[in-house]
Amino acid sequence: MVEEEEDRELYVKCPTCGRISQACEHVSHEDIATIKRLIRAGVMVYETEDDLLEDEMFEEAEEGPKRPDLYRLVEPRFTLEDVVLSPKSQEAIQDALVELRDKYLLFERWGLSRVIRKQKGLSMLFAGPPGTGKTMTAEAIAHAMGKPLMIVNYAQLENMWVGETEKNVEKVFRESASQDAVLFFDEADAVFYRRGQTAAPWANRDVNVLLSHLEDFPGVVILATNMAMAMDQALDRRIDIAIEFEFPDAKMREEIFVKTMPAVAPLAEDVDFGELARKYPLSGGHILNVVRQAMRYAARRDGVVGRITMADLKRAASREMAKSDLMKVDHLSATRDQSIRDASKYHG
Ligand SMILES: Nc1ncnc2c1ncn2[C@@H]1O[C@H](COP(=O)(O)OP(=O)(O)OP(=O)(O)O)[C@@H](O)[C@H]1O
Ligand SMILES: [Mg+2]
């Protein structure tokens, strides 16, 4: 318990006679002391299970990065084995890897980089709906190359420092080269919808800065977007390999369930991932949430001896479906540019 918590003054009011922090015929001294002790220790009381779940979701959201940094450097945890992709996307990834591996072999292992000054890098575009494994695949590619992944949120980068985008884009490219990292621009949507549209001229210039860096960068750059229209735009042919991340079909969803549920997690015998996959059209990101929530249900019910049952998973999946429906409503009501929405198959 933190010290200041211990000192915190609490006022316990009797709902019947209105006395505050004093014993009465309804609330005893001991009651008041117990309530204070438990509240100071951080005990939370919820009237309904929904309130509790909402609070847990809020806590989950809070866990994210609080301070907006220019970039985040991560040691990749995922490998390509962990990602479930359609045969078409897999094929495209293999193309990219072949090119990267040969280059790595020639330039790094066999020392070609010492005699050739300029080597052209590789630029990739990952387009697809949220939670389909774009960030995960970027990590896996960095992993395959034995490099860290530098994650930059492009949308945030533009919003954070008005008028400083150009400088920041430069900084990001410079640092990624010096750290020898794979550079990943998340939410690069701005690049696609601003170009060619009547947008603020300074924004267009920022995008041009990004594109020209893309051309000169010797390393690997990946742009990720949720917009389908990105696939149609050749980005002035500055993208070498474009990969579409499709919403998973039932077979892929089953595989994602299998890969997402940790091998050490105790499953009840009735668990049937095939059935879950057929019944609930969820993305990989949703499936991760389902696994996590089903574990919570099981742990809350039976603690350390708990087993995750099919009922836990179904309940968590229904909840996730309801949540994603809610998010759809939000998406549509959000004050986003109608033309963006029209142009994009993925949003909404
Ligand atoms: N194709 C997949 N195969 C396996 N797991 C997946 C897949 N897609 C998503 N997941 C799970 O969902 C999590 C979130 O996925 P990820 O962050 O890669 O999605 P994303 O496409 O980058 O989404 P966003 O557009 O919202 O950034 C992953 O960490 C993984 O657990
Ligand atoms: Mg992502």
C-alpha cells in the first residue's frame, strides 16, 4: 500500500441516519474501521458485473503508452510462424523475404556493403482492416532479419508537432538508419488520402518529404494502413511490395485461436476452436481479446485450479462481437471526412 493512501482521510456516511464517520445503530465502529481499511487497500465494489467489466476494459486501455513519443523501438517477439495469413499474403511476404535475405547475405555477410556505398532498400505497404496482423508481421520480418523494429505512428507524428512534421520525419529516418532498425509507419493513412486531394498544402509537402525519404532509405520501411484504396495507389511506384491483409476466414480464425491460446493454458475438454471460428467472425485482434477475457472468467471462477471452458470462450466471443458492433457505430458517427469513408472499403 502506498503511504499517502494510508493517510488519506475517508468519510463514511450512514445512509439511514446520515452520521459521518461515527458509530450509530446501523453502522458500528468496527464497520467504519473495516470499510476504511479495505478502501485504503484498494478494494473496489461494483454493483453489476457490467460495471466491473467496463472498469477492466478501461484499465486495459490505460496500460497503453501514455506519453506520445516520436517512435518506439521494440525487440521483435513474433516470428512468421506465429502469424496466420492467407496464401496470397504469405506469397507476397516470401517474395519480400527472399529479396531481403539475399541482400542481407550479399551486403552484410559477404561484405558487399563495404565496397558499395549506396544500396537500395525495400519499401512495403501493408493494407488491411484493424487487427489482421500488420504490426505483428512487421515484427516478424524484423525478427527474421535480426533487427529491432522502430514503430512510428505517422498520424500522431503529424498531429503532435504542427509545422515540425518534416523535421520529425527526417529524424525518424536518420535514427532508424543509425540503429539499423526496420522502420514501421503505422496509421500511414494520411499519405494516401491527402495526395491528389484538395488538402492543406503544408500537409502535402510533409507527405512528399516522407516519400522522398522512402526512396533514399537504404533499409526496410513498412507503411501500414487500414485503407483499401491504398492498394490502388502506386504511391508513385515508391512501394516495392504491397501486401493485402484480409479479414480472416473461418479456417484462418481457427488457426489463430490455436496459435493465440498459450500451450500452457488449461483448457476444458469441451473446447472446440473450430466451432468458435465458424460461429464468430472475429479478427485476430478480437481473438486475442477473447482468449484473454475467457481466461479472466475462468480465473475468477476457480482461481489457480480453473480451466477455460467452451462456455467461457463463447461468452467472451459474444462480448467481443457486441463490442465490435459498438465500435462500428462509433466509426460511422465519427466526424470523419465522408470522402475518406467512401473511398475506403475497410472503415465502418
Ligand atoms: N493474422 C494473425 N495471425 C495470428 N494472430 C493475429 C493475426 N492478426 C492478429 N493477431 C493477433 O492480434 C494481435 C493484434 O494484431 P496486430 O496488432 O498485428 O493487428 P494490426 O493489423 O496491426 O491492427 P491495427 O490496424 O489495429 O494496427 C496480435 O498481437 C495477435 O495476437
Ligand atoms: Mg497495428
